[in-house]
Amino acid sequence: MNGSLTVTFSSALSTAPTVSDFTVTQSVNGGTATAVTPTAVTMNSGMTVATLTLPSVAATSASQSVVYGVSYDGGTSVQSAAFTVGIPELQTTTYSGNTITLTYNQPLNTNSVPAATDFTLLQNGTAIPLLSYVQITGDTVVLTAPSPLISSDTYLLSYTPGTNPVETTSDSPAASFTLQSLTEAAVTPITDLAASFTGGTATVTFTPSLDSRVSTYVLQVSINGGPWVTASSQTSSQTSSPFTYQASNGQSISFQVLEEGTSGTVLATSNATTPVTVNTIAPTLTSATVNGSTVTLQFSQSLSLASGASLSGVASDITVAYAAPSSITSAILTSAYSGMSTTGSLTVSSATVSGDEVVLTLASPVWSLDTVTATYSATSSGTLLDAAGNSLASFSAQSVANATSVNTATVSALSSVSAGQHDGVIYAPYELTLAGENGVSSQIQLVPSDIASISETYNGTTTNLTPVSGDPDLWFNVMHSPGTYTFKVVDEFGAAYQATFDWAGVQSGTATVSTDSSSGTTFNLMNTANTSASATYVGVLEPGTTPSALDLVGGSPTSGAAITGTPSTATFATSGLTSGTYTMVWEQGSGSSATWYNATVNYPNATVPTVSSTSISSDTSASATLALTYNESLASTVTSSDFTVDVNGSAVSVSSAAVSGNTVDLTLGSGILAGQTLTVTYSGTDLQALNGETAADFSNQSVTNTVTAPTLAAAYVNSSTVSLQYSLFSGASFSSATSGDASDFTVTVNGAPDAVSSVSVSGTVINLGLTAAVPSGATAVVTYKGGTTPVEDSIGNPLPSMTNQPLIVE
């Protein structure tokens, strides 16, 4: 403003500026910018806004446009917005009702509002006091008379500036004036006229004028660009009611409203509404299709929900009906419709509206040969409108084109039918089930006379299957790879049924020969987790068979090899099996909860039982156990006299022999000492594998002597007691009967002998009693040399000698 300039910084200053930090220029009416020196500067508390005090530009009778330029601390100059300096000139003095408006040629200072007493109003020469309320808005001063001014009277207004004069925003005061005539203002035209259409009915709304001169509103209409024609009118007391107008289809309609006085004089004309082409034709159904459970309805116009309507209401208002062909004779279709009605209505579970389409989702699909119709019975909850507001009319039994090419079916496991075996394949029984209208399901009968084709697709490859008479089931090859399988059946009428099936595959188990005799061969079956199988069905693929890679359609599988299953074994009922590799396949559980396993086993077992390792598994001074580990599990029969054992070249008696799994344990008549050399010889026929193979004879087989002599594990001294901790063979310990003599031990402390007064044993520890206590921090060692009564463990292994073994002093 004049004499003051506000400067805003992008960020807060750290120190308060001075006037010398600013460079200010001033340009008047676009002339050359001249320097102006600020006289003062103040900052706001946030140090972001500076207010400069400048010399004011003197007002003249002519308006002056002033622009300031300012830079800070030598930076870029920023221009201010232009403001006007000059004496404001009164342009017009008008009245409307009891409002008097003075309009000046410049924006006025809203902080300088004159008093009502600064003005004098004369009505036909008589003074009328003004109300105290005075308003400054933009370039106008608004005064209020105590009552509406009368058009036929003469009004004169005078102004004498008071304490708060009328002035511009640059503080230039307006001049006084005397006996200025007032002119009645024109009526303000309506500016918010609007028209909305519902079909051919137009609703025209507007905000009424508050001007008391307006007595009547007149609605005029222009049709197809023609002249304005009066359609209706209403008095100003009826302003709360919008106009309505009924148009014809195809007409281009525009409206305007006239404001008339009491004599019918047009006081103002409103804006004209944008021409609208009237549409009174309701939307109609143009096409309808159904594919499975999706119905698509196409209409002549785009639709939307009416006020208060919902998509669920639309779904409720539409009925979809079906009718199956009356000439169904096919066994596959008759079965499919078993328990179903050949006619009925389908539940519409949901609806969507998008443009000119309404898409319905049915609770269950239609069959591909069904005849389908749709009916729409409009209610307030399901009303649909076009863009013009026309309601979709109800329709009845409109034909719906059935585009269902494939009927959705499912593959279901049968728990009531046992798995079977045929042509070297183990099959699990399944059925194809059609999900019919309204959720009623029935098995599709895979009868050759009624099937045109059936195919199986896996991993992108499609294979045709051949139906076989016998039963209506699908027999699935359990040796198929894991993955998704798709089955498609086409019946004699050309109707297609398709189902997908996810197969988990067969898990790996193990199988071993348990028994083999003239009465049969028994295999032990183990599941993946190495737990005994709990089989509900066991099948076998014999050596030399070439299993089919396909599934079996109909025709119950026959049994293959004569085999019966128990929870964890499979037994051939006859002997004389062919040698080779057998594949055992078994089912655990049944139906959809079944898990399949398989394992291979060689028959007969080609390997002869042989010793794979030897060891001494237990040992005492009187006896020991020699363990012979074989390469396979053994039958329980064994004879001890078939074995001969030598120790250091001398025979040792074998008192007994026992079999445990794949191990033969020989009990020897004497203990075994560490370092002794052992050999074992076997010659006999009693020892056999589970399948009856006789174990091989062997002579002077070296035995791994796993017996160990005492080994020092820890040695320490605490005061006058030395403790020697030893590691002994499993089960061995020291005995007081063979604890040695004190003279066999020598203890030296800091280089001097400390006599051993006693020797005692406890389990695997030898304790020495010293004559003198060993002080903390001393260096102590122990030496042992066996004498005439050496220290021995309970097996008889002597304690090894040691020299100057360091002791830990505690």
C-alpha cells in the first residue's frame, strides 16, 4: 500500500535487518523506476516478514498506478503488485429497495468505514435518517434506508467526510459531494437457471430475486432453436415451486425466465439453459446370453440404478428359468437328471450394471442343452434408468441364448468301491459328477453307447480314452505323475462335460521280504515316515509287465497277481514266484482322504548273508560278547556250535548264540583283554536270511577288538589327596582287589618327593594319599610303574605305566 511495503522471506532470518539491507525502487504509471529510501523496517516474531516504511506517493486528481521493486542484501529484485494512488471519484449512486449503493473508480479501504451521519438523504426535499449500518465492499459504499425507496419520489444524497472518511486502499480520501441524485438500479437477472429431465418431463429451478419490484416469474421455452414462447408463470410468492414442462421425444428444449413488474413490464431476463434433446423412449432388452452360471443382458441404452434401488434389488427383480429338452433318452443325460426337475427357476445370487449391460451370476449353472428365459418385474428396489431418466420396462420370458459349451463337472473319489488292478496298472475308482441346475448333482454314466468321445489332458497333452462296458466309473491310474488332469466327455447329443482333477501322486515307501515258503511270500510294507503301513488296499506290479499309461473308462479292473493285503503286509497266496523286481502299491485311507504309496523289492533276494563288521559289544573278566553284523536281516535260528573263536591262537568256548535283526551275538567263555587278537570261524546251515538264503561259511575271520585299556583322562591333587580319573571300556571299573601298592606310585612336589601313604579306588578313579599336603601354586607330578600286584580294571586290563604325569593343583 502507499507508504508501506511488506516483504516475505522464504525462510527465517538469523539477524534482524536494517533499512540499508534493502534496495527499493518505485515506478509510477509504467515510467522509469526511481530509487526510494525506506525510513524504517520492522520484523515479525518469526523473522520471516519485514515491513518497510516508505515515503507516500502524493495523490492527484488523476489515478496513478504504482509498482515497487525490492531486493535484499544485493539479491534479485522482486516486483510488487500494482496499486492505485489518486483521489477516488464517485461513479454512480443507485438504490434498490432500501439499499443505496455508491460506486467509486478505485478499491476502497475497508478499515476506514464512514459513519451513517456523514451522509444526508433527502426525499422530495425532506431529510430521512439512514440506518447506522454502513458497509465498504470493493469499490462500493452501501447505505441502508429505514424503508424501501419509492420509484416515483426524488432522492438527493450529500456526503461530508468525518473521522473515518471514504478513502482508497492507498489512503487517498474521497471528495465530499452535495445533493447527488439517486437512480433506481436495474433488477438483477437470474443467473442459476437449471433444467433436469426425467423422460419428457423437465424440472426448471432457480434462485428467486429478493427485489420487491418483481411480481411475476415467466417461464419461456425455445423448441428446436425456435422463438421464445411463454410456457407458464408464477407470482413471486410462489418462488418455492420449480417450473415443470412436458416435452415431446426428440425435441431440443431450452428455457429462460423473465422477471416482470406489476404492470407486466419485463424487468430482467435470465440466462438460457443449454439445449437438451428430449428422450422419452424407455430402454429395451436387445440381447441376452448365458454361459454356465453367467447371464449377460444387453440393453438399448446405458443404465444406472434409480434412487433407492440396489444391485441386490435388481437381482431379486430378475428371474431366470430353464427347461431341458423333452426328448432326453441318453443314459448319460438321464442319470445326470436323476433327482432333478427338467424345468424350473434358477436363483440369481448377484447382479452388476455397467453401461448398457446387466450381468447376473446364477447360484448354479444351466446345462448346455437347456432352453433359458429371463423375466424382469421392476420394483422400487430394482428400478433401472437410462441417462434421460426413463425406467426400464418390465419384460417377461425373454429368450436367452445358451452359449454354454461345456458343462462344469467334478471328479470325485469313490470310497464305496475298492481300487483294482488290470494290465499291470493299479487303478483308483472315481466318478464324474455333473453340478446340475439349482445345485442338484448326479453321476455321469460313462456308458460307451452314449459317449461320443472322452479325453484326458495333462501338461498340455490331450489323449483320447476308450470307454469299456461294465460300470459307469472312471478308473484313475495311480502311477500318474502329480499335477492337474482335465477330463472332457461329449455325449451323443453333442453336450460336453468337463472336470479338472488335482492328483498328488504316489508317495515313496519301502517293502522287504518277510517270509518265503511254499505257502506264499510275505512283504513288509513301510510308509514314507518309516512307519508300518495301514493299508486299505494292496496291489502288485509283477516283473516283466508293461503298465498302461492311460486311465480306464468303465469296465471294472480285474485282479492281477494273487495277493491279499493286511495293514502292514502283503502276501502272495501261491509259491513259485518269478525272480525279478516287484512294485508294491498300496492305499492308506479311502476315497478323497486316501494316500497312495509304492515301493520296489527284488525277489528272491539275490544277496547271501555275509558278515559286514565285527566288534566286542560287552566284556567282563569271565565272559565277553562278540557281535557279528550281517548285510541283511536274519531269521532267528542259529547254533552256537557252528562258531569257533580263537584268542591269541587259543580256542575260547562259545557258550551261546542269538540273532537280533541283522546281528549275531556270540557269548564267549572268557573275557577279552585290550590288544588281544581274535578270529572267528563259521560253518553251518541253520543261519539264514529272511527269504531263506543260507549264510555263507567263513574261516578265521579277523575280529575287531574294540576293548580298550585304561586311559588317563584327568589328574589332580587337592591338599594331600591325588585323584587319577580314567576312561575304561564300557561297563568296566577298578576293584579294591587289584588296586596295586602305594610303592608303585611316586609323587614329586616342587622337585621333592611327597611319599604316597595309601591307594584306594572308586569306580573309574584311583585316589593316592600323600604324607604332606601340596601347597597351592606348587608344581606336582606323578609316576606309576606296576609292581608284583599291578592295578587292573574289572576285566583284567592292567594300568599302563606313566612317568612325571603333571598334576593339576587345586
